[in-house]
Amino acid sequence: MSPLLKLEDLNVSFATPRGDLRAVKNVNIELNQGESLGVVGESGSGKTVLSRATMGLLPSTATRTGKILYKGEDISQLPRDEVRQLWGTGMAMIFQDPMTALNPVRRIGTQLTESLTVRLGMNKKDAREKAIELMKRVRIPDPEGMLRKFPYQLSGGMRQRIMIAIAVSCSPEMLFADEPTTALDVTVQAQVLELLTELRKEFNMGMILVTHDLGVVAGHTDKIAVMYAGDVVEYAPTRQLFNNMKMPYTEALLKSIPRLETPTGTRLPVIEGRLPDPTKNEPGCSFANRCPYATDKCRTETPPLTDGGNQHFYRCWFPIGGGK
Amino acid sequence: MSDTAVAPTTESPAVAIKKVRKKRPIGFYIAASWIGLVLFLGLFGWILPTPKWDASFFDSLGVGPFSKGHILGTTQDGYDEFAGLVNGARISIFVSFIAVTVGGGIGSFIGITSAYFRGTYDKIVVTFFNILLSIPNLVLSLALLSVLAYSDENHPSSTNRRVVVLIISLIVVIIPILGRIGRGATLQWSSREFVLASKSMGTKDFMIIRKHVLPNVAPALLAIGFLAIGSVIIVEGSLAILGIGVPGGASWGSMLANGRGNLEFSPWEVYCPALCIAFTVISCNWFGDYVRTALDQREAKI
């Protein structure tokens, strides 16, 4: 059986006045039905662009090359109208900020039933019942009353639940969650993640969870792809990655998560420096100038994506714990 | 306003509504009642027991206001001033309403679609708007009227034809004004995430424009639409003074134009239509302003 989603050499670049900005470089990713993949990286590493490029939701200034195989069929060359047929019913997306992802002047009910009536051709009464059922599913109290409310009357967590309900309303097989918990406070984050995992198992969806928080992906994904400056720098099953991480960048990311055990007043470790200029294409490892282990070789030669066995791939000359 | 009434839970809805009403400025009531009066006169003025507006009363030429039978007096030619104003209200409403709805409709459709789809279409539209805006309104209307509705003693053109051409020239003036507003607001709203979210659910472009962009762009369009009604009335008046408005002293502008030679004998001939124009324009501006702030509230709350 072919995988649900397979990206082959996906490249995305934006035309800017300073030259081509390469946001995503040669990404290869595979995802099966019901599986969940975490895409981790700091701001500007290309996580969001990767998920939007896969769906085909990029602005017109972007160019995309490579193959996107959805159920074995390449959808990257399909005309827009045919791709649109997939949106909602095949692939759906949850956005980062539930404050801006709902239309402020329309009621929750109309926004929730919109895709039901437009995409699935339900009549108003059926759509309303389905909407109430969906809201019960994402644990929204008083779903009937919620239909009449406007987004400004809801809290952030409730809005994100509405967004999730909208995204799964047409039972997609593939769900992109673009930093679904970033705009929420910590107590709600866990609930929303729990809900997403639950829905994924229930509908047997494939899910790509984009986040900058390794802690978020740890318990909710099967595989993790760590991105840095548009490259996938480490790609491994979740357990494998946490037990045996190879890439200094992943290690640095994990170190910069605040911990309860550390005594008060301890400085939080940070990754010094900034991402390299994405419009320049310099040789060498893109992480070299921030890496504590970097040598001259790292600065002059670009490391290839190495297969470390056990489905563990990394892009480093001197992986932690040695090579294979 | 019922939505704002839902928010406070401790008060009953009626109290909340009252509170919102209190905030309305006095200018709103003055503007609304003047617009209401003009609308009433324009639509139902014919049921008032006024003298005929297009008949000359030879027995009372140029009588002052508050004289018997002529509440606002008559012109030097014996036309009843009040009847003229009532008829002028009808013409003004008709001309400005048609010009603003048709011109605004066309303009905002072009503006919204160009901002939504971008690309070459957008560039063409922006150039087109800029060209239209670079021609002075009056010159444009003058040119259109004198070409399409040329009239002299040998070739009289009918009143209807002149009114139609007048409306068309006003529509041409309105299109870029509302078009640019619609384009600007759409640029802002169509880049918001909820448009992308709706798109990602497979909604078609025109559906997104209708359901997500238009409701957000509408307040700006409505407010500018009211302002446009005001400026259309002024343009119509200016054209009348240049002698190419609605002929025969039928509109406020042409009453003004006909009366301005008699300013020293019967000043009310100028003051009455001039005040009507001024009040209507100011009321439209106030009303437009109020509509904008009232419709903005929901967004401000977020």
C-alpha cells in the first residue's frame, strides 16, 4: 500500500527583491494513514511553508518544485480546481492563531456549517445537527447556544476547538496542524493536543503537527522531522530521536526547554546567533556558525542526509554519539 | 445592536440597548431626521397640497416667503419655491441614489475582485482607476454631457436623455472612488487568516468573497457611499450652475442656477435650494460617519 503522503525533493522558494529566498530545501517525508509526524524548528526554519506548500496554499510569489504524492498520486502538478476538491475532504488545516482564523463578523454556526453545505451538499437542518455533533465531539459546552455566538464572545481555547471542529467537519484523511497551541495558554495546550490525538485515532487521519516545542511533539507523534533553515536536519521515529539524538541542533533545542528541576535563577540555555540569510546559498552546514562542535569541515562542506539505521536520518558530519 | 446587548450578563438586554442608544450623538438625530424629511418629500411629496411646481403664477411674481398660497414665496418668474424644492428632492434622490448604487456596485465589484485575485487584472484595474481619478470630475461630466446630450435651439435633446447622461457621468465619477475603497479594504481583509482557513476547506473564490470579504468590507463601502451621495449632489449642483444640469429648474442645482440672477430682488430663490443642498450634504456626511463607527464596534471588541 502506498503511504498517505509522500514528499519527494520538495523545494519552495520565494522571489524577493534581494534574490530567491529558499524556504524549504529538498524535503523528503513519508506519512502513513493514522500516523502523526511532528515538524519541529525555530521561527523561520520553514515549518509553516512546508505544510502550506504541501496543501498548495502558497501565495503567488512562491515557486514549488518536487513531487507531492497523496495516496500515490502526484498532486503538485494538478490544476487548482482539482486540488481544491481535495481541500477540506482530503486535507484540512488548523491554523496557529484562532483569534484571526475565524471571521469576526459571522456567527460560529454559519462558519461551522459553511463547509458542510458547500462541500458535502448537506441541507441546513442536517448541517446544523452535524455541527452540534461536531461541537460535542470537541467538547464544547452548550453547542446549541454556541451556534448563535460571534467569535469575540469565545475564549482562545474555545475558538481553537471550533477551528478543529471546522477542520474535521468533512472528515479529512490528512490534517495539518500549524502550531495549534502556540496562541493558547499552557493549561489549554495539553487539552487541545489530547483532543487532536484522540480525533486522529478515531478518524484514522494522518497528521502533521508543526510546532517549535519539542515537548509538544514528544507525546503526540510517531515521527519527528527537525527543520533548520529550510533543511530537514534530523528525521527519525519519536522514541528513537529522543533516546539517541544525533544532531547538535536537536540537542540544543531540547536543552532550551525550561525544566522544573533546575534551581531558581538559573539562566535558560539559548542557541546563540541567528539563522543564516536564506537568500544566500553558502557552502557548509547551515548550523555551523551556531554549533558548539563545529569544525572547519562543517564550514566548508555541506553534510548530506545520512542514514543512521533504524529509520534515523541526520544531516551532520560529526553526529552526537558517533556515526553508525 | 442586539449582539452588543448579549455581552453583559448581569443586565437585562433592554438596559443594555438603552445604554448603547444613549451614546448616539445629537448630530446623528439631526442628520437622520433631515435625510428622513428629504426622503419623505422626494417619495411622497406629491400628496402634499402644494401648488404645481412647473406652473407660473402671473398674479404673484416674486412674492416673499410666508405669503398666502406660497409658503416659501415665488421666483421672479412666478414659480412656487416650496413646490420646486419638493420636486427637487425627488430629482436629487433619484439621481444620487441611482448614481451611487450603480456606480458603487460596479466600482466595488471591480475593486474587490482585483484586490482578491491580484495579478495582471489588478494592475489593469489600478491603472484604470488612476486614469479616471486624474480627470477632474466636472470636466469629465461636462465632456460627457456636451457630447452625448448636446442641446441647442435647433437640436433640443429631451429631458430624459439629459438626466440619463447626467447619471451616467456621475456613475463614471463614483466608480473609481468606491472602487479604490473596496480594493484597499479587501487587500487588508483577504490576507487575514480566516480567508485562508476557508480556502483550505475548499470554498470557491466567489463564495469566499461573498461570505468572508464582503461583510467585512461593507462598513467602509457604506460610509463612503453616504459621503458619495453628498458629493454627487454637489456635482449635480455645479453642473446646473454651468448650465448643463437637469434642465428647466427641476433640480435644486438648477433652481439655484436660475435664481442667482435675482439675488438682489428675491434672495430666497438662492437661499432655499442652497440651504437644502448644504443640509443634505452635511447630513449624508454625518450619517456616513455614524454608520462607519456603529458597524466597526464588533471588530473593535476583539
